[in-house]
Amino acid sequence: MKKLLAPSILLALILCPAQALARDYGQRGTVFPVIERDLLEQIHSRLTQMEQSGETARLNNELKRRTIARVNRPDPVAGLVRASEARRWSFDPTITLAADIRGAKGELIHAAGTRVNPLDSVQLRSPLLFLDGDDPDQLAWALKQDANAKLILVKGAPLELMKARQRRFYFDQGGKLTAKFGIRSVPARVQQDGRLLEVSEIALPPREARP
């Protein structure tokens, strides 16, 4: 049986400096100095090179060109087609509040959990017309409707149309409005009907049937 270390020897080993227990094994292999460049210095150097080579200017011009193109012709709303049959349904805009609504002085206007219909406070005075701006038939139909209607494109060039038609055109960016109302085809109309919104998809006469 192994003998236990005497308490005095054990205490001496614990308190002994690490240097006294360490051994020098010498140098094994080649040792290289640390020469890694500072990250910020590398970034600054790369930006300087890009500026001097004209790459920065080229990238800025490309970004500007793509931004202008996106503004002039936004990405079309995916999944929408020209209406082949008429559809009509009601949309209830009522929402349930997730938090209290308070006034400027902290007074409670609506408590969390309250169901609120925005149409009780704000009327939809003009219909919303959704259309494909690249379709001449849909464009002609929309321009014949209520002169105060808001024309909302799901495809096309809104700035070009505004200049040519002297009317304000909007664009359903990302298809958020058409998705909210459940619109699957255009042209479509959204108008107020009491405390509800009436949504209609309008089937225009086929192109080949027109003179």
C-alpha cells in the first residue's frame, strides 16, 4: 500500500512557486514573430486602393443606377394575374388592440383587448383601384373610374405613368395591400360599405373580343 504524503510535504508542494516545478524543454521547431496587421488598418488600406483604382466610383454608380431603376419600375407583385371572372367579398378591418391606447396627457382612449374598427373614425372617401400598369385595358378602365380614386399599381412604372397621364400613381410594394385584402387578380376595387370594405375583382372583356 502506498504511503500517504505527510501534511508538511503536501503543503510545501502546494505553496511551491510554479517556476520551481517547471522544466525547460528547450525549443522545438521554428518560432516566428507575430506580424498580423491590424484589422482597421487592412480595411483602410483596401478602401484606399479601391478609391485610387476607381472601383469605389464604379460601385457607387452601379448602386445609383439600380436604385433609380427600382424606383422607376419596382418589382411586380408576385402571384397576381388578370381577372378572368368577377369576385366580390367583404373585408372587416376591425382589429384587437394588443396594448392600451392613450392620449397626449396619458388618458386612456382604448384598453388592450378592445376591438376597434378604423372606419368608425376615418372614412375611406375614395376607392382604391389595383391594376397592372403594363396592361392597356386595365389602365383605360382605371382612368374611367372615380376621378378621386387612388390608383395602385401591382406592376408597371408609376413615375412614367404619372408624367404621361397627369395622375398620381401608387405602388403596392411587396404586395402588402393585395395580400391583406385577399386580392388574387386585377383589376380590383376596394371601397367602403358601412363598417366594412367591399373588395371586387373585375373581369374585363377579353382582348380579342375588342374591336
